[in-house]
Amino acid sequence: LKSPFTVYQEAYYPTETSAYAHVLLPATQWSEKTGVMTNSERRVTYCPGFDIPQGEARHDWEIFAEVGRRLGFKEQFAFQTSAEVYAEFVQLTSGRPCDMSGLSHDRLQQQGPTQWPYPEGCHDPEPKRLYTDGYFATSDGRAIFAGYHSKGLAEPSDPNYPYVLTTGRLYGHWHTLTRTGRTNKTQQMHPDPFIEIHPKDAGHLGIQNGDRVEVRSRRGSCQFPAKITAFIAPGTVFVPMHWGALWATEAEANTLTHPHACPDSRQPELKACAVQLIPQSIITQPLSVLSQEVDS
């Protein structure tokens, strides 16, 4: 909201982010563009495009380069191909643990998927196991180990908010449904959001399978149909994080979570926050009556 000018480039529209854009730039899909992918095994693979871009869609690197040139940086963004972009990138890795300065689109096409490190002048595409020499990328070459102890939840449950909400993913859906929400096959797997509740907790609250349940945290509230299952622990409830305002009204799980993060890694603690559960039998009651029943 504070940005005076926001450029939004994406292969999908609409999304929650597009609502904040001043300019919309259509981008190509993965099948329409040529580039490089690196997996968690450090294996770099050349991925050629095999489909024709639709409409006015352009590759991500083309959009970045054009915006850069229009901002006055013509020399810095003089790229003509994705291979030129990659050539600049690998030079930035030179001398680092992830050195890929010996790789290029041409090299990857010739010898196939290749693991890094692969410095300039290297001609050995065989897999490499790291740290077999006992040397690590630290100031003294030694591995660093430290003992850390759990400090507990940043927001534990209490009498007013007696349940712990954890959020997560579902098999078949990806992030905020930008892609999978528009794919019939994956949408049929999990068409709607839900809340998983253990039978013990559901019985205590009088919640039946399929009942609408309101979930309240100190930051907001949402409503979900109940899914009674023993796969969730008593005292803990689960809600998938994929649905936002664009896909399901009053079911944005991220409005319930808090902003606390690990002081060392800065990883946000999105997996736990304290909540109340309000059964549908009392959701429609007057607020004064509802508050009394929740407090009790």
C-alpha cells in the first residue's frame, strides 16, 4: 500500500498481490522459457522451453531487463538471451563454495545435468561428495556445532485460548493456489479448506464432522468445516495455509498466526499459535452470550 509504483509480473491473474499493482506484465510459463534448474542434490540441469508463449507474455529475464533499461541502466541490462543472464550469474559464484563459473548453457547441453562446485576450467562432470577432505567453508576450515535447547512456543495455549493451531500444506496444492487452484485434477483432491480436530476435543465441544467451526486467535478469526480425525493430536488443530481471500471467504489461516521469529535464523514461527474453537451451534448467538460461553 505504501509503494508509489508497483510492477507486477506473473503468469497467473488474478492473485492477491495483483490487487496492489499499478502495472500488470504477463510472464511466460515454465514450459515456454529456457533456463537452468538446480535441485537439492546441487545438480544443475538445462531446461529448454518447448511451448510457444501466449499473447503478450514475455520471459521473466526479458521483463527485468526491459524495466532496467527504461530506468536508465541500458549497459547493465543489455541481455539478449537467457544464456547471457546465466553467464553473468555463474561469474558471481566464482571462488565460493557453490562455484559454477565453469558452467554455461552450452556446457550443460553437451554433458547433461552437472553438480556444483564446477569452477572454470573444470572438465569432470562426475558427481562430487562434499567435505570428504575434512575442510568446511568456515574461517578456520572446521565444522561448527552448537547445542540449542527448545525455548517452547512463542504463544502457548492458555485458559482463554486453549488449543494450539498449526498450519501447513496439503498434497496436491501449492502455496496460495495460484497454480493448483485453477487445475481441475488438483482442485478435486482438496476443493475446500477445513480444520482437523481430534475426536476427544470435538466431543468435548459438541462438534460433528462437517460442522462449521470458528477459529479465533488474538489477531483474527476464520471459519472452517470440521474434519474429525485421530491423525491430529489432542489439544492441537490443523488448518491448511493455501486458501486466501481470493479463494475462500473467512478462511485465511495466515490471519491467525503471529509475527514472532527465531532470533537466530529469523524463521517465522508459523506452525503454532494459541486459538479458541467456537462450534457452529453458538456462532450465531448474540455476541454477549457467545463471550460468556467461550469464557466458560
